[in-house]
Amino acid sequence: MRKHTDFIRNQSRKHTEWFSKSLPMIASENIISPLAREMMLSDFQDKYAEGTVGNRYYEGNRYVDNVERRVKKLTRDIFGVNYADVRPLSGTNANQAVLMAFGGPNKKITAPDVSDGAHISSAKFGSVGFRGMEPKTYPFDVDEMNLDIEGTKNLLRKEKPDIALFGRSVFLFPPPLDELKDVFEEVGCNVWYDGAHVLGLIAAGKFQKPMDEGVDILTGSTHKTLPGPQKGVVLANPASEEEKERLSAGVFPGVLSNHHMHSVAALGITLAEQKKFGEEYAEQIVKNAKALGQALYERGIDVLCEHKGFTESHTLAVDVQEHGGGGTLAEALEEANIIANKNLMPWDDVESAKEPSGLRFGSQALTRLGMKEGHMDEVAELIKKVVVDKEDPKSVKRDVEELRKNFQNIHFCFSKGERTYGHTELLKTTE
């Protein structure tokens, strides 16, 4: 009935209007470019493309094959790998594919703990557990917000896992892979890195280079520091054809059927933009995160790891126990049009998830909108008004809307006009 379509369309428009007046600071979200959005609305979204390039189970895929072939090449080039699968529908789906290929009830896995910032897919109640595996978690150094190196070495030697998983959702600093490399070789495990949050930083060489530091498989979602559509990738340098086939089969038919070609095309646009703008964008993301951390810290907010410059990524972890707790404050910030999320801190248990000690802030979307270090001081002041001063969020909301008026354009991407003027060489389709 028309009332349903009108309602849904109206809600979508209200959401868009709300976010155009807000400060988007969820660390796991970003804003796709106009050209990428155009691909999401294309006829590709109506079609099936089961199988692999040139070997489909449906007809009508000649242009689909051209696009997927090009997107895979862009992915391999940008990440410096010889195997890239762009079919997964999300980062979690990519993780499921790796677990389908190499996990199972008779396999052992080590991983970070959820309270230490791990993603839920690495937990027993997530994708790892779904494959019948129980992760053994690494010891964690809270002061450094990173793995306890000696404890991790001891755990790896004791457990001798088939898979050693690294990567987190509260991802402030690179894990010390170089210092663990000898142990990986000694144990003989598959080293897997979930780089969902930092994929754009990795692509730009602004975080770490996992594939040079002992990692066998890199997975990630493509809509965080890589500002593309909601999708996932599996990247590797397979040691054999058999390993390559296992990875491919882990994706299809392992954990998906159709793989949403409109989002593959949008990812291709994002990767082309990454080649041109990615380094500058990633550098500004980290600068902004550090500046925001400093500005919040100076306002009496306990941002973790002040002694390390707060972060080397897009993310800040903030302890707000004394100000009312993460859940309560996330809701208050939302009322002020500051969109962030509550988050477990290392000292919390999983049962604290509804009212954890922390908040998590990300700088990547604000950077995408054109903000720089100086603007982070203004953002921090608005956060302080809600968190510390306990001002009425509705009053702060007016100040947020006033600031956001000056940041309505998407940066670090090709505009619709530019696509005909010198940048199409990155997007040309070849057989």
C-alpha cells in the first residue's frame, strides 16, 4: 500500500537530513563518493553473478565479468598481493569465508578478546564459534592498548594454533607482528589479520604492512577508513594452487551465493579514488584523530594512551566511567547530533556491553567531509559540553548544526564533473 512506501521513503529522507546536520563519528562507518553511489543504483544490483569471472552459473554477465576483473586487479595492485577476492558482502562475511576454508571443529585458533577490542566474529559466540572453534585469547597490555608480547609468544607456543588471528574493532595501534614473526614460523600456523578498521590506512601505507610482517591472509570491510560500499575482501599470497582454491571455495559456495555486483562496481570506484587520493586522506585521518585526542584530553576527558599520542589510526578509546558510562553518554551525544558509540574497555566484561566504561570515536568521516586538525578543537568542545559539563543536548545540538553547515561536500574523491577530465584511465574496462 502507498502508505507504507510513503512512510519508508519519508524515514529515509529524515535520516539523510539528520546526518547532514550531525557529526558522524562511528569508527566503523564512512561516506561513499557520488560516483560510487551511482554504481549502487545501477542495473548491476538486479543481477546474479554466481561463480567466478568467466565461469558463471547465469548468463548475461559479460559486463559484470569486465568490472569484477578490473576491481580484482585494482585490489591486487593497491595491496600488493597476488590474490584478491572482492565477492564477500561484508568484513564478517570475509571472515566467515576464511573460517570456512581453514577452520573447523578440529582446528585451534588464537585471537584477541572482545573486551580488548576484538570484533565479535572472532569470539565463541560469533563466526569462530559457529565453525565449532573456541578461541584462546591473547594476554593484553592495557597501558599500551596492545598485545602483551611475551605473553602472546607463550600462548602461541603453548596452544600451537592452526590459525593465529589478529586485528580489532578498537584498533589504536598496530599489533607487534614483526616481534612475533619467529614464533609464527616456529609454530607453523596460518597468520590471519582482520584489517577491517584500518584497511584504508594499510592501503595508503599509513598503519603497517601486514603482508610484509608474517601475515598470510588479510580480510577487511571496505567502508571504514577505506570509504567504499558496505562490502568485504579477502587478500592473500597463496603458497599453492590448492590454498588458492580453498580460499575461493570458502567464499563461494562456502558462505555466499550472489555477491551483489553493484557493490563490487562501487568498490572499484572507491579503489580508483584510493589510488589518487588515498595517501593524503589516510594521513589527514590520523592527524585528525591525534588532534581530537589531544583536545579531549585537555578538556579533562580520559582518552586512553596519552603517552603514545592516543592513536596511530582513526580511532580513539575514551574512558567515561566517572562521567556516567558509555551507554548513557552515547545516547546523550546522539541527542546533540554527535553520533558515536558506547564501547567495552579492557577492564569490562562482556556482560557490561549495554553500559560499558567507554566511548569510541572515529575521525574518518569528519575527515571525508573536509575537517582538519583545527576543527577537532571545536568538535572536542562540543563533546565536552555533553560529557563533562552536562549541558542540555538539545542546546548543544544547535551548535553542532551550525558547525556542520560548513562541511557538506565529500572530499578525496572524483566529482561527477571530474570523471570525464583525466581520471577515466583508472576505470577503463579491458578484457
